[in-house]
Amino acid sequence: MKKIRFIILTLFIIGCDSLIPEDININPNSPSEAPEDLTLTGSMVGTILFHEGATSRRAGIWSGYFRGTDRQHEGFDNYLVEASDFSAIWNDVFINSLRNAIIVEEKALQKQRSGVITGIAKVIQAHGLGVAASLYGDIPFDQAGRIDFITPEFESQEVVYEKVQNLLSQAILELSLDVNKPSNGSDIFFNGDAQKWIKVANSLKARFYMHTKNYDQAYNFADLGIDSPDGNLSADHGDVQGNSNLYYQFFTGSRGSEFTSENSRIVELIDINNDSYRGNSKTDESARYNFYFTGSGTPNFTSGYFTRSNNFPLVSFAENLLTMAESGLRSKNFYTGLSHLNEFRGYMNGGGYFNNGYDTLTRKYDPYIQGDFEPSGIENSDNITKEDALLREILEERYITFYAQIEGFNDVRRTRKENYGVQLTPNTGSSLPERFLYPQSEIDTNPNTPSPIPGFFEPTRVNK
């Protein structure tokens, strides 16, 4: 077991763009001989690489979270991208995460182990495919990661979202059986706790309904989702290089100087010395700024958010609360949205997702009242409707909470055409990035890749 764990953790050591050879997509479906429980661990490691690795860094540049200052990242900052830039990160989801999760499901079914282990495998599949659809648009679904389909067919983004929802519903049913759990320790997130996985699945259903702007359903499933920080799906890290935070590995590596948050939109919003600071008599962002940053916007990898052992959120209680706030406002009424926003603020006032001592520093997230959003209230100096003022505050809070996460990129694109989403200024030119490009490895080997290939500034179907 010690040897097996070492093999798995070494993936973290090289968890960057070069982890997987770019030509692996030519023959990705060689079936593994490892038992399904060990393969489950591998799929979870792949999930972490996808959501915490290079994909999140690039999404962060195009969300106003980071600036690229040198070499490749300076190019990304200036929107100079090529299809070849996306080959390795495409594999992070379709090979490292998805393919392994499919193997888990197939092997478990062969052994009549339908239940918790297959439900978890379905959640992992749905998680990756839903986020991949948000980034790329049309993607393979039915044939993705299947041994019989070397050149899988692409399906429309809307259809993929529908199938992701169905997959999560199936996962919830199988998890509810509470039988056939994975072996002890192979589930590195919850050790086979079916109830926690069910809540994660419901939070994911809510997330993907947010992507498609189905706010009624988003609220309904968020209400069934993660209801405490103990239920967070997060990448837990340690104090050795092999399992340390992937952002920490990047910032302390040879390319860490290429990447900063100085002169970024998020720093403008939470730096008390900036004219755009969002604080007021009820909000003090000092602790959050120092948890995220040092100096004028250097990501804090020495004592804060990106330290070696700090966990990284994949699906969180914080996200779920803010989904209830936004979808409650949009689908129900002002008071529902305000109630959930104040629930989130209460969580933050008690320390929230801060750690490493920042949960004890100066912070203030006092509850808002209706008058704060009325014309001339502290959250409505421009005299818009109270509903719009509350929506603006919720979207801003989501943006700041999702720092360094892929969901920030999804949010800014989803709300870009609305009046009160977080406004970004292009780093260069007049257009903002709208999608990831199909990788060169897929274009070269899969004749089913959409043609003409959509451009970097072309919105995906759900964001048009």
C-alpha cells in the first residue's frame, strides 16, 4: 500500500502542463488492469489535476484573477493562444479523470458492485464533463473515454448539460443504496460516505443549472446540496512536495515569476487602498485580502490561500450558499436572495473558508437589511432597483469567493451581457475570452472535431 500511495502522489509532483504527453490522445483507451478501488483513487487525482492545475490558472488569467507577466503566460495575458496550448489540459479531464472513472464503473458492474462505488464514479464523470462543456462548448459525451471509440463524436453543449444532469441523478440513486462502498482509503475525499457524495452531486446539479440559467432548478438542488463546510469536496494537501498544493508548486517552481495578481480586477475590489474597494460600514475585507495576497497583489503562497498544505475547493459550502442567494433572488424574490446572502456573510464573519490564522484577523461581514439596497443605501449609491443592487452584490461576492477557481470564469461569461455582472476590461484589444480552444491533438486525430473550429472570442452556446 505504501508503494501504491507513492505512485499516486507522484502525480502531484509533476502536476503541470507537461504531465501527460500531448500525443496520448491518439490511443487513450488502453484498459487498466488495476482493481477498481485503486483506479478510483487515480480518477480522483486526475480530477484534482484538472480543477486545480493549468486549466484553473488559464481560466484565472481570463477572469481578472491573475496577470501573466513573462513567457507563455504573458502570451495568455495578451490572448495569444493556439490549439496546441490546450492539448495537455484536455487530457487532464478526458484521460486522467474521466477515463479512469469509467473504468471504475465498468469493473464494479462486472463484479456486481453497483452502489456507492459506481455512484461516486458517476459523480466524477459528471463533474469533469460538465466543467469541460462549460469551457469548450460542444464536447464528446456518450463516446468520451470509451475503449471502442478512438475518435468520439461531439455533442452539443446543451445536450451535454442535459446528459450531465441525468448522470448525476443516476449517481444519487446508486449512492442512496448505501451498499458496495469502495475499500477503506481508496476514496480520498470522503472515504465512501454516501451522504456526503449525495450532497456534492446535488450541489453539482445546482452549479450546472446555473450555467444554463435555469435558476429555479438551481435553487431546488442547491437546497439539497452541501450544507456545512464538513461536506466540502476539496483537494486536501500536505507538507511534502509530493502532495502539496498545486498552485504552491507552480509559484515556487521555475515559472512562478510569470504569474501574479498585481493589477488585476480582484485586487481592485478587495484592496482597501484602491478606489474600487468594495468595503463599507458593514464589510471589512482586510482578512480576505491578506489571505489571498501579499504586498500589492502577489498571490500568498507563504502563509495564506496557496500555502503548501492548504486545501483547494472543488465543490464547496461557500459556493452552494451563494448559488442559493443568486438563484433565490432570480427565481423567487428579493428577500430569499438577501436571506441566503446573509447566511453566507454569517459564515464568513465566523472565519468562513479562511485558515492559517486568517480566520482570526480583522474582518467584518455584518448582515445586510433591505434599506442597504434601497436607493442611496450603502449598497446602492447609483439609485438602481433594490433587486439589481442585491444581484450586483451577490455576483461580486461570488467572483471574489471563486478566486483561482474555474467557476469564476464561468460566472463572468454567464453574466457578461447583464448590467450588473463583474465588469472586466480586456487586457488587450476590445474583446474578452469566451472559451478554451479544442486542442491540436484532437484536431489532428479526430475527424469529428467541430468544423469550422470556434474562435477564442466566440461565446459558447449557453452564453450567446
